[in-house]
Amino acid sequence: MTIDWLAFLGVFGTALAAACVIVLCFATAIRLLALPPRGAAAAGSARDEEMDDVERGSRPTAATVGAAALFAVSGAIVLFGVYLVSPISR
């Protein structure tokens, strides 16, 4: 029995790259959801605790749409990987 090490390295590299892409997409989506609301105080400025309940804003729409798209992309990659690994009975 011989092992095709070149094929093994190809599978390993592909799995590593796919894992990196999934993590990058998911982390970027979480970062987009953590964007501060529009009109929020500038970074480093003093915050008044009493005003926190009054100043309600919404995150930019593009950030929300981008986060949803990145979550969908990472989910699609995971589902495609499951499809490739699972046996298909026909």
C-alpha cells in the first residue's frame, strides 16, 4: 500500500484554505454587526451615562446586509463541504 502524499497535501491545503475563508467570512460578519450606530459620539469622547438610553440609532443598512450576506456565504460553504463528504445514495 502506498500513500499519494501529493494528493494528501492537496486535500490538506484545500481544507485549510476553506477553513480560513469560512472563519474570515464569519468574523467579518460579526464585525459588521458590531458597527456603532450612525451619529454615535466620536471615539475617545466622554460619554454621559444618562444619555445612553436616549441616544438610539441604527447600524448602517449596508453593514447589516453585508453581514447577512457573509453569514450566508459561510453557511453555504459549510453545507457544500457536508455535501462533498456525505455519501450520496441514488
